[in-house]
Amino acid sequence: MPPSSSSKPDFPWWLAVAVAIAVAVAVFVATSDLYAQVFATVAKGIGVTVFVTVVAFALASTIGLGIALMGLSGSRWLRQIARFYVEIIRGVPILVLLFWIAFVGAPAFVAGWNALTTPLQNAGLFGELLVRDVSLLWRAIMALTIGYSAFISEVFRAGIQAVEKGQIEAAKALGLTRVQRFRLIVFPQAIRTILPPLGNDFVALVKDSSLVSVLGVADITQMGKVYAAGSFRFFETYSIVAYIYLILTVSLSLALRALERRLRHQHEQ
């Protein structure tokens, strides 16, 4: 007979092996002058990688929630605008979107800003904005934000639609406003459905943040590229780059799983 759902879960041997390998690699890096130098150089990009990921994810989640609510609104035009946004953005590869935002979107934004603020510039209240004033770091963040907001909006939409309509109708009968129904009834229940795929998108964004290196942003990947190009130590450098990304993504995945289990346990109680 197959094991019941209440049976004791398997011991995470994969995690034990992964931790053992990670510790062994850490000891090797600490005792090797070459690998220690590579690690020290590449690790300088960790802060940029974390900053890009956190800021882009926070912005993408905010925009994604707004797009999801537009897609579920009673207005046909808002629903069509939301669907148009999601389908168009999801159809463009992240790397292509990164280049487009950096080299087409940013100059267009600067031109539009200067056109709108011309009277203020003539009055001496504003200086002319130049394309170089928009940093490549923020161009990369905006590209990731726009790209991931389309995927995250679908996560929010599915989670919100998973809430039983009977509970929403009951909330209406109690006289709760639309905002109150969403804040008190819909979202607290939807978050349990939303969290796992949202966590997957966060982990995916950590990995996709490496794409910002094509713009010269000094993240983990870019620091590795620069070091490897100067030292020709490609094997050592990219092994360390992969090691750091694995530490970040696996640790984040485990933290998200722990949070999911905690929420599930609270719901069962």
C-alpha cells in the first residue's frame, strides 16, 4: 500500500549531501590562495546582486498586484489593458527586454521628460536630463521589474480567484467594502496559494539578475567576467560564481519552504 499522507517525511539526504559539499568547497576555498582571491573578487558583486533582486522583486510584486486587480475588475477596458500588458511582456525574452529598456526605453524617457519640463528648464528650475544621468543599474532594475511583473500578476490573479466566492458573498452581506473584503477576506486566504509560486519567481529573479552583467553592472557575474578576462582563470572563476549563486538560491528556497510549512501549520490549527 502507498504511504499515507500522515507518514513520516523522508530524511532530506539531498540536503545533507549538498551541505557537506558546500562546506568542503568552503574549506577548500579558504585554504587555497588562488580560489580565495577569486572568491574575494567575485563576492564584491553580492551586494549589487541582492540589491537588484530585492528592489526589482518588490517593484514587480507591486505592479503585478495592480495588474492582477485590473484583470479582475468589473471594467472591460481595465481587463483588456491588463491582458494586453501581460501577454506582450511575457512574449519578450528578459534579455531582449533588458536591452530595449536600456538603449531604447531610457533615451525615450529622457526625451519625453525634457519635452514635458521645457518651461521649467527655461525658467531655471530644472536642468536638462541626459541619457547618461539614468544609471545602467536602474535601467536593469526597471527591465527586470517590467519583465517579472507580468508573471507575478498571473500568480496573484490565480491566487485571488482560488478564494471561494461564497466567502466573498458573505463579506458583501456583512457590509464590507471592496477594499475591506480584499484586505480582510481575500488576500489572507490567497497568500497561502500565492506564496509558493511567488517564491519560485523570487528564486528565478536571483538567477536572472545575472543578466544585468551584459550592461556592465558590477554584480556577481560581471565581477567574475572581469576577473576571468584578466587572469584567464575561467574554470576557477566560473566555478566560484556558480557556487555563490547556488548558496544564495538553495538557502532562499529552504527559507521559503520553511515559511510555507509554517503557514500551512497555522492554517491547519
